[in-house]
Amino acid sequence: MKDQIKEVGIYEFDLSLGEMRIMNMSRIQQVEKSMRIHGQLQPVVARVYEGGFQLIDGFKRVYACESLLLDRLQCLLLEVDEDQAKVLMLSYNWSTRSMEAYEEALVLEDLMARHDVDQRTLARQTGRSRSWVITLIIDAQVI
């Protein structure tokens, strides 16, 4: 399967990667307001996973759909493994700065702990410096 855009029911998404995200109701309400006026402007992003779709980017859009009583979203489906999906979570959110530093650190720590990725590899995969990776993780541990 090539990467493709498909309509997916919001309850078909596996939201397990959302465990590394902070539920910010004011941001979800902003997305809800935008979707009420403009509709869905960008597809959410998911990966094909265990016969379903694991959401990578678009958590606020999914939560907003529940409030708006919408049941389907346009979704870009990718064929990537779990560690690639987590790196993509970071990159999709950098341009909009929609992830807090603490959330970024949670993703980095998870990649290190569960996927045995070292700091150098994380720096290469994210396109950031090794010092950025180290600083982010240390700062998050202080919080």
C-alpha cells in the first residue's frame, strides 16, 4: 500500500500515542471552533496498525469531531513502524508548536526506553542536535 488519503471513522482510530500528549481543552476548543467554521482543513495522519489506524497527528481534530458530532475525518495513511510514527509526531507538530516541550520529552524518552534508540540516533532522526535531545529530556525530568 502506498501512502494514501482515506475517510476514516473517528472511532476507528487507535489513540494510544496520545498518551504522550497533554489534553489541553482550550486548544481543542480552538480547533473545534475552526472546524465548525471551515471544516477539516488538513487530514489527520495515522499509520496502518494491527488491522486499524494508529493516530500520529490530529488528536485535537479527533476530539473536536466528538463535540461536533462528526463521525469521519480525512486521513493520510502511512506505512511506518512505531518508532518512525513517534518521530513523525514530533516533526508534524514543530511548525505549529502545538506540542509542549514536556510532550516532546515524553516522546524522546519513550523512544529511548521502549525502542532502544540512543541520543545520537534521536538527534539524527529528528534533525535536531544531540544537545537539544539531552536538554529537553533533562528539563522534563525536573518538571
